[in-house]
Amino acid sequence: MPKAKYDEIYLDLKRAVENGTYPYGSLLPSENSLITQYGCSRNTIRRALAGLGEGGYVQPIHGKGVRVIYQPSERASFTVGGIESFHETARRNRLNVVTKVIRFEETVVDAALARESGFLEGEEVYDILRVRYLDGKPLILDHNFFLKSLVPGLTAEIAAGSVYAYIEKKLGMQIVTSKRTITVEHATAEDGELLDLGDYNCLAVVSGQTFNADGLLFEYTQSRHQPDYFSFHDTASRKKKELLT
Amino acid sequence: MPKAKYDEIYLDLKRAVENGTYPYGSLLPSENSLITQYGCSRNTIRRALAGLGEGGYVQPIHGKGVRVIYQPSERASFTVGGIESFHETARRNRLNVVTKVIRFEETVVDAALARESGFLEGEEVYDILRVRYLDGKPLILDHNFFLKSLVPGLTAEIAAGSVYAYIEKKLGMQIVTSKRTITVEHATAEDGELLDLGDYNCLAVVSGQTFNADGLLFEYTQSRHQPDYFSFHDTASRKKKELLT
DNA sequence: GCCGATTTGTCCGTATGTATC
DNA sequence: CGATACATACGGACAAATCGG
């Protein structure tokens, strides 16, 4: 539920772009038009437009207008973009999901994990290993570390459902920033035992940190994906800055 | 050369965060402090801070301050984040680079390529296949399609160097928005012949479109990376919006 | 090539709301 | 409760790029 005016305008324009009201290659109405349409200030319009730009929907052209660069074919596929939980992603793709908890332990961050995760050595964490089944096939191996001080009361039962739902609904903690690194790695023996890799000898690995509304790191996760069910989308834009060499 | 005030402030703060002046976990000076420090308006400061937030350097906390969530270890590795050309990336990682042009043709977009690339069927394009050698090893297979109408005069010689440098310096066209999708695919026979894949039977594939300053699509590229030399970083933040299920 | 209208880009000042402490 | 800090919104001003006459 967006309460901010710029967010409502953003969602409205986004919908209009997605449903083809403003087709690919066309220009949006000028900022002045939008100001009168929505009855707000220029800053508010510009903020909404900035959101569309970040999402790869439009690109502003100085002195000319704001061009739509969104092509409707861009849906489909199993996406891991933005911040969303595994269950959100699965639901969006209409997949039947089962989670099996392989390991659920409480442990202490050692030097190696500290370097990898960003946690401090000696902090107490939950160490959870889970396999995700999509439509019956074991396709994702999730290895999560949650900080006990920020995510207290975790159990194996919760881990079998949605930890994020527990964090946001039960603990009332908001998930705000997520940093991820994507790599491709050799499949380990463990990967081969737990996942249905087919004839792949490697998989897509998403490693990432998650920060709450206080800007505190509370999770480090490594997610290992069977390649067929992995796809990641990204949009980047370059300001003026430096030229190429 | 940043001429915008908010960009200078952004770069200044970014440097300060990177070199530890504002360490991980600490709060930046308040917006009011920064206003007096830099002698500018609140909007300008907020714009600079927004840039830091997008880049994953900081996270604002309502009523409290702006927390630094950048950890210095985050450089390293061969990154493909942001918009930068292959040569930029290689130079940043201090790698010796050689490009070998396998194929350089002029062709016309057919139905299949149109669906995949976003070009219109019938448009004329350059079809370029290149192998990138890093420190002597063939590690990346680039398949580019450049629109002839927007990138005229390409030659195999230019393709052996930096096409982007040609585009920006010679043609004076600016590269602005880039959309990419990352997947992991089985290695093809061609991959095996042209690249040094070791015992990997798959590779990281980056497919993407590039738009110029007019918001026009001028390039579609598929870049196939030997896994050892591929890593992609991303930072995402969630506004308020919807809760998780 | 110039001029003027339109459009986006930058910047400033101010006011009010809301969260934290 | 008051002080501080970030969030939203409005208004105005001028610069810079585009385009048509």
C-alpha cells in the first residue's frame, strides 16, 4: 500500500508502461503534463520518473522527453532480481514448493566465516542448510546464517516454512538492503547428493548479505542453483562521468 | 569530470566511505551538518546520499541517521557490474587483454534474432564473434550485434580493439542504459573449441541490450564466460511496499 | 544560423510529517 | 515532552538540450 504520492504516481505510470499505454520507443507525456494530470509539484513527478528509470522502464532524454525502453516480453523465466524471498519468487512463477531442512544448528562465527560473511568473529548464529524442491525436483541448496541476536527464536519448523515471513511478521523486522554476488562454481559432492543436477557439473551460486531497517547485517546466505532454474536480471545506467578508454 | 554539485558531493562521500573515514556500521554526519559542510541545499545533499544508497554504500534510518554498510573487502575479483566495457573491466583488474575476431559479417535481423534481441526484423546489423584472451587464456566468447544505422562504419580492425571506444569517441554516441540477464548454460561445441573451459561443462552467460542517449537500442550482446573469471555484484533495496507472504 | 518554445537538469528555500532518542 | 534526524511535498529560478520555423 503506497501512501507516498510519488509512489502512487510511479506505480500508475509503471502499470501504464507495462500494459502498453505508453509503448516501447514512445515518449511519456512531458513533466508539465504529468504535473497537471496528477496535480502535484515537479519534484514529485521527477521522483516517480526516477523510479521508472532505475527499473529500466524509461530513459530521460535532455530537451526531448522521457523514452519508454520497456519491452513486454521481459516477464517469463524464473527470476531472482530485486529483493524477494524464495517463496515470493516461487509464487510469482506459480511453482509448487517444498523445503527440506537438512541441518539446523546453532554455532559461533569463526575466522573463515567472518571473512566471508561480514559477521564478527564470535557472534552467535543459526546455521541452516535447506533443499528447495520445485514441482518435486530438488533444485536449490540454501545455506543460511542468521544472527541470533537479531533473529531470535528460530526453529527447524520455521526454517521449513518461510524464515522471512517469520522475521517480518513475527519479529516485525524489516528487510531493506540486500547485496549479492553471482558466480558459477563446480558442483561439490554434497551438491550432487542433494540436488538433481542432471549432467551439469557446475551451478549458479548467489552469495549475499541482508541488512535490516537499522542498517545492521543479520543474514548471510549462499544459494546454489541448478542452472536450468536460474536467471538474474539487471538494469544499469551510466551518468555522465568518465569516458571509455 | 563531475560538474554537478551533487555528483561532487557524492564522489567525495563515496571516497570517504571507501577509505574508512566513515567506517562500516557508523553513521554519516547528519544532513544538516553536510549542508553546512558543503554549503548547499538539503535537496542536493539528499541526492548525493541517494546515490550512495543505490550503490550499497549506505542505508538511511529514519529519525536516526545514515548508516555505512560498505565493507572495504568488497573490491577484488573480476566484476561485471555497472556499465563498463570489457576493456574498462580488464584494466581495472590489471589484466593483459587480447581480442581475436572470429567472425565479422553484415547481416539482417531475422525473426528469431528479433525476438531474442529486441531489434526489428529486417534491420541491418553487424554480426561479430570475438574471443577475449586474458593473460593469454581464451576465457570469454562475445557475440555482438550492432545496429548499422546507429553504429556505422564498423570494421574488423575496430572490433579487434574496443568497439565502445569507437562508439563513444569517434561517433560521439553516449551509452546510457544497459539491461542484462545472467544465466548458466551448457557449453556448446563452439564454446569448447574456442575457449579454455578446463573441466567445466557449462559457463556463465550474460545477455544484454544497450541503449544510447536517445533511448534507442543499438546493441545486443551475448557474452559467454569461463566460470573462474566471472563474478557479478548487485545491490538492491526494498522500499516500503508490500510485505512478504 | 539564429531565435523562441518546449523539455529535461540542477539547485535553492521552505514547510510539514514522522521516527528516534 | 522536546530536540534531532530523515521523509515528503511544494514552489520558484535558471541552465542546457532539442526542435521547428
